[in-house]
Amino acid sequence: MPAPGRPVAIDTDPGVDDALALMLALRSPELRVELITTVAGNVPVTTATANVLRLLALLAPARWPPVAQGAARPLRYPLHTALDVHGPDGLGGITALRQDDGQPRYPLPSQPRPSRQAVSRLVELVARYRGELTLIALGPLTNIARAIQRAPDTMRTLGQLVIMGGAIGVPGNVTPAAEFNVFVDPHAAEVVLGAGIPTLLVPLDVTRQVRLTHAFLERAGRGSRLAQAVRDLTRALLRREPEGLPLHDPLAVAVALDPSLVCTQVLPLGVETRGQLTRGMTIADRRTPPRRETALPQIRVALDVDAERALALFAARVLRPSRRPPPAAAARVTVVGSANLDYTVVAPHLPAAGETVLGRKGQMAYGGKGANQAVAAKRAGAEVVLVAKLGQDPAGQDYVRYLRHSGLNTAGLRQDPARPTGMALITVDRHGQNQIAVAPGANAALAPTDLEELRPLLTSGRVLLVQLETPLPTVTAALRVAKEAGMYTLLNPAPARRLPAALAPLVDLLVPNRGEAATLCGLATETLQQAAQAALALRRAGFATVVITLGADGLVYTEGDGVFWLPALPVPVRDTTAAGDTFVGYLAWGLAAGWPLRDALPLANAAAALAVTRVGAQPAIPWRDEAERLRWRHAAAQRPQRLQ
Ligand code: ADP
């Protein structure tokens, strides 16, 4: 059954007021948003796309409309953005805001994957709905002009085109004569207005009359999450515009919802494409009596607006507390593994037997693969349960407090009265060579019986993640319990050792590094082809899916019968500690969030690449928005290549 509401497509370049317009559209049951296309304008087009995804994540609509990226520059002029108005992220700086736990307040999701085919998608949609579809244009008209140039007959069947743009009897906003959207791509505006599509222009003449003031926001918008987002989005702009922020784009959506909000007139309308002072000016022939001979297209233009009613509509849909259910539950990951304190001394050389070396500096850090991976999954966005054993010593108390403070669920932590918290003594020389001695302490006492007791907690996650720094019987028991509960199981077989054949069927995904893979299957893993062969051998040994991480060479993974290679991201390397832990933690989160492996890998790859640019273990693990940004920057190069 199709969802209710009138089908609309929105072409946009968010932009603070575009963001508000998207909120209005997606919160209005009369409209069914079938497609969002992005265009360069207020911001470069890739930023526009990212901003749309960010807003969709915030709005969490029941149906996510497809998103398609369009033109990166106007038809003929170079791009002129409005980053000075909307802030460097286009959204008034909200991308830098963080919650108390350090997570970004408005994270960038990785799903859905936007297409790059805005123009084709638009034409397809118009062809599918014909006269039923309303297209709302909130940015420069480049995509729509391209669609008209490609399929003029199809585009003429569009039900209605509502354009926020132009200034008829009022000054412009980007120059004395021109409104921003038309100024940025006047050639596109000329094509669109001349195409013979039923068009309603919503110019500055009306949008300037509908103003969102600080006082209105305080009155109308307390409490709801979306009202908070509107306050965050508009804070910087409202400081500059004390008489209120004109709701340019939201008014275009409001008019598509309720045409009675505006008074309109059909006027012959032209666009100045070239003038030195007048580029982008929209000129209406308002001479009386009308001159019949004018060659300009006849366009319906909104010239007056019931501003109070328009604002009330915006407030009712966007600012009032929502009765809708909260977005889907977070991805849950359970990690069963180790927690160690790492004591590192940087010394001029590694000590020989019996020698004492005076180091330059020493530091204590929270480590252990289990805890590192749990923190990585948490920073990726998962709800994480960590099952681990520490001592009852001060170090153990301190570690538990730290994990709780990091936002992990610590109900699965046990403290052993008889053993100390696990400890790693690390000496690093000035060439970066190291020497490590580990005393597993309480980690060695994490027993299958502990897991029995914790079964309900352990199985509350969707993905179980284990490593080999805890006793093998415990790892095996954890895998068995998780499999019985229908969880997806991920084994990071580190440190390297051979494994009993009976373990493989309990593992859905095996993620060794190069050395661990070689130890497990007894094959060389130096070249990509050798690594691919090793992955296939591990599959034959019974592991359902295998990812082998290859440091600066990226990773190989099995899919179906094939083996694919994903290159590493080019980053300046400072310290590779925790690269693997970051990778595995992020991967666990992606899989728990329901992504297919091939979609989860590029983000894990980007997160691990960031980790190698930073020193230390847990301090080097990035937050999801940082990883997303890097991933997006390298999206084009992150195409898997088939090796086998
Ligand atoms: P481990 O830290 O367990 O030894 P790897 O060295 O294989 O694991 O690194 C794990 C992942 O970290 C790699 O697959 C890659 O995504 C990332 N990574 C590691 N080294 C680099 C590097 N030099 N450049 C970019 N990414 C890297």
C-alpha cells in the first residue's frame, strides 16, 4: 500500500533555511517526500548531500526518501556559495556540537547511500507520477534545468514546480538586484522559467515577511528534540538578524502544502543572465495595461502572504513536541574480552637482561583488546556491554570508573579479589621498536561460569565480539552462548595462535591481521594474492566470512565465492597502536546496525586510518563523525576490487 500524502520531490542545498524546509516537509502528513536531490548553492554539493543525510538521521522518518546528488556547479558561472551566511558546515555550526558523552549531537549517518544521479532520478520520478508530482526547488535551478534539457517533454508533465527564488518588487539579498538562488545560476533559471511547466515562484517579496524570531522560538519551541535542533541551527543567524530569520525555503514548502497562504498573480517574467549590476535579477513586466506582445514566459508569482498563518503552520509541524515514537533502538554490541592497564616508558634503547634504562617519559593508559574494541564500538555509536574481569585493586576500581564514564554498560564487569588487574609493561625505544610483557592477572580468571551468570546481559546485543586475550574456553563458551541466542559472532584472533577446528563453526566473521591469518592457516600473507588465498583457506576451514586486515595495504574480504580488496586510506602515519582494535570495534557497530559487510567495511577502514594518525590506544580511537568525514572524502577511491 502506498504511504499517504501527495508525492513531492525536493531539490535543495542545505543551508539553514533549507534544513527548516526539509523538517516541515518531512513532518507534514499531506506530503510524501519521494526524492531529495542536492545541488551546489549555499554549500558545495557534497556538503549539501551530507547535510541532507544528517537531517534525515535527525528526523528519522518512517520511510527514508532516496537521496540523489546533483550538479556541483552552475550551468555556466563558477559556484558562488553562501558559507559566510550559513556557517562553514552550512548548518549554522551544528556539526561541531557534542552531547555530554562526547558523541556528536547531529551525527552523519552512512545510510542510505546517496546516488549521484539526481537528474536521471528526477526525470524518472516525473515520468512515473506525471501530473501528480510536485517538485519543490529550494536552491539554484541547475539540476532542474539539466533535467529539462535532457527530457523536456517528460518534465513538462510535472504537476507543479514551486520555486523559492527571485525578487520582484523588493531588493535582492545577494546583490542589490538579485536573490541568491537565481543569482547563482541565472542561466538555469532562464531555462526553467521558459520550459512551460506550471510554476509558482515564491520570491523574497513574500519570504521576507515570514520571520522566525528568537522570542517566537522561545514561546513555541520548548521541549521537543526538533525544536532544540531548530534553536541550534538558527542560533548564529539570529544573532545577526535580530528582527528574525526570513523563512525563505520553509515558505515554499508551506505553499506547496497550503496554496491559500499566498496571493498570487500571473506575470510575464524574465531573468537577467549577464548584467554587471543586475545578474540574476528577476524582472516582471507589470506595465498596465499589460503588453500582450511580450515574449517573456507567464509565471505565477506569490506577491503577498499570510505570514502569521505560515509561521503557525511551521510551529505546529516542527516546533511542538512530537508524539511519534523515538528512532529505532541503537545498535547493541557485546564485547567479551580483556582490560589491561598499559604502562609505557619511552627510553633511549630497550633494556638488556639485568640492565636498568632511564626513560624519557612514562605514561599509564587504559588498554586491553576487549576494552579498546568496546570503546571503538561505543565511539562508532553502539550501545556496548563489556564483559571483562579486573582486579579489586585501585587500578581495577579506577578502570571501572573510567569505562562507566566512557558510556559503556559496565554491568558485565567482574572484579576478582585474588588477582590484580591485567597489566602490560611496554618499553619503546627512539626508533619506535617496542618490547612488551603482559601479566593477564584477572583476565585469566574470566571463566565460562562467569558467562553463564551473565547470559541475559551477554545475549542482549545483536553482535558478539571476542578476541584471544582471555582464556580459550571462555572465548568458546561466549561464542556458543551467542550463537544459541541467534547473535552474529565476530572473532578477532589476536594475539596470534592456532585454533581448534571446532571453533570455526561458531564464528560468523573472522577478522585477523596479516600475521594472525598466517599463523591460523599456515600460509604466507605478504602479497594481496597470498592474502586472498589465505582468506579462502580460512573459509574452507569453516569460518563463514573472513576479513584480513593488511595495515597500510588495506584489507581483503570474502563475499560469496569471491575475495575482494579494499585499499587503505592515504593518511600520515604516527602510531599504528589500536588500528586493528578501532577497525574491529567499528565493524561490529556497523554489523549491529544492520549494514551488509561491504557497507560496514569502508567506515571501519576510515576509522582505523584515523587511529594511525594519532598516538596511543584509546585516545587515538576516533568518533563516528570524524570517521564519516574521512570516509566521504575518499569515497571515490573506496571501491572494492575483486581479487579472486
Ligand atoms: P593490527 O593493528 O591489528 O595489526 P592492521 O595493521 O592490519 O591491524 O591494521 C588494521 C586496519 O587499520 C587496516 O586494515 C587499515 O584499515 C588500518 N590501517 C593500518 N595501518 C594503516 C596505514 N598505514 N594507513 C591507513 N590505514 C591503516
